[in-house]
Amino acid sequence: MAFRRRTKSYPFFSQEFLIQNHADIVFCLVLFVLIGLMFEATAKTAFMFILPQYNTSTLSPEGEVSLYHYGWRDCITILFYCLITIILHAVVQEYILDKVNRRLHLSKSKNTKFNESGQLCVFHLVSSVWALYILITEGYILNLSSLWKNYPHLHLRFQVKFYYLSQLAYWLHTLPELYFQKVRKEDIPRRLQYISLYLLHIMLAYLLKQYRSVPFSSEDVGMIKHLPALVLVCRFNLWAGSFVVTRMVTLILLFLVVGFGLARVENQYMDWEAGSFNTLLIRMVVLLVVCLTQAWLLWRFIHFQLRRWREGMKEQAARKRVLAKQPSRTVKRDVGESSFSLDK
């Protein structure tokens, strides 16, 4: 299984060999886990990698339903799906983004930005559709009060837990991808900033049992930012208004759930075993973290727009100076050439 065209072979166990063939190596590790399902002695261990853990069966009007909670064995499942995500990353890069790059003939810097935004756009598109499906099937859209009613939400359904594990696996896989993609040192701090922010918000919601907040959060529509970033390479800009609206929706939902809903429920105490983290201090910390994040995103957005506006004004002024220096040309028509004679 070769994900990339091999232009040059490198010695085994060398750094370049690892970078060039990392997707194939990871695929072998995943295949090794899948083979473990075929044998009774290793099947139980292999299932720990593949299936979400900590499930309990309960009876409901719909029949027997499996509900889940979290624990340390989730780290094993996240690790496995982190390997799956590395493989999918290589597939998207090879069969979609590289083909588009060869047609656009972009420069090296634009090529790097295009690949980054392309990968994030695909991820956010899948996450947005998946989150919308969860919101519809779980009934959160038609009943907003369910986001904070009956807190603490001790258990969650399979699709919700798998959504969280997949989100964590994706953002964790981006850390080794910084090495595999040979990201420039000056770009690493910028990428680590938004990777850390996503991991912080998702882990906070997961550990504090705010399972219903992240699928409803507009953080999953980050595609609004990265999809126009692909178009921005081609000198277009469509995401300014969408970005601001996204930040405002996030803040409104935050204050609705944390500031209004959780402040009115009966369980106003902290109990790790009971899964309750609804105290005034924790709510204030969550509000502060998310508000600071949104403010920082808006500040960077405004700074970026002002810089682009200044650069555009400088370019227009430079063009006007060039046009002013050019001599004016007058077109003279030759009367002899334009005359029409009948004496032929």
C-alpha cells in the first residue's frame, strides 16, 4: 500500500525513510491490531483498541440501550483512532490535495497553506455533518433545555462518545504530523496554538461531563474559516462575516448553558464520583476560558483584516503612482489612410 509517489528511496530506519513511509508503517500497526481479532487469546485486548469502553446496558421504552462513561482505557481507543486518522490524512493528501496542487501550480508557501487548510476543511466538514446528525437524533435542537437539565449527565450514547474520541484522536494526530509534514519552525507555534485550544475545550467538556455542549458548539464549524482559506489562495475572501457570526453564536450558547442553565439546576456541588462539577468557581473558570479564547480569535481576526486592508491601500497607491508617471498617449488617425476614393 503506497500512499505517495516514491521519487527516491532512503535507507531503512533513517529519518527520511520514516517520513516518506509513515502512513504505510502506521497501516501495518493497524493491521496488526485487526489481526488480533481473529484469535481468541488476543481478541479481548484488540477490542479495547477498536471499541469504546465502559458501557452499561439499560432498559428504555425503545428497548435495551447501551450507555457509556469515560475512564483511563479511553486513552487506548484514542491511540488506535489516532493511527487511523494518520492513514486518512495521507489518503486525503495523496488523492485530493496533491492532485489539486499540481493543477494550480502554487508556490511553495501557498502550497503549504493550501494543504493545511485543505486537511482542516475536510475534517470540519465531516465534524459539522456528524455533529448535526447527533443534534437531530438526540433531540437537542428542538429542546435546548436538555443541554443542562438532569445534570450531571453521567452516561452518553455510543455515537456521542465515539464523536468525542474521534475529535481527540484527530487533534492528537496533528502533533506527529508536524514532524511528518516537515512543517517550518516559524509555523509550528501558530499551529500549536489552535491545536492546544481545540484539545483544551474538548477535554474540558468531556471530563466535566458537558457531553451535550461540544456537538452544539460552533467550534465544529471551523470549516467556515478554513474553506475560504482555500479560496483565499486564489485571491478571494468570503469568510469575514461568517467568522464573526460563529464567534457570537459560540458566546451565546456558552452563556445560555453555563451561565443560565447550570446556574439554575439543583445539583450545585462538586462530587467526582457522582460526576457533578457544577460549582460557581468551575462555571466561572469555564466562562473565562471560552470568553478569552473567543476574544483572542476576534483580536487576531481584526488584526489580520487591518493588515490586509493596509496592504491593499499600499498596492493601490503604488499603482496610482506608476500610472501617473506614464506619459499620456494620444491616438492620431491618418486622414489619408481613412479616406475613401471613387476614382479607381
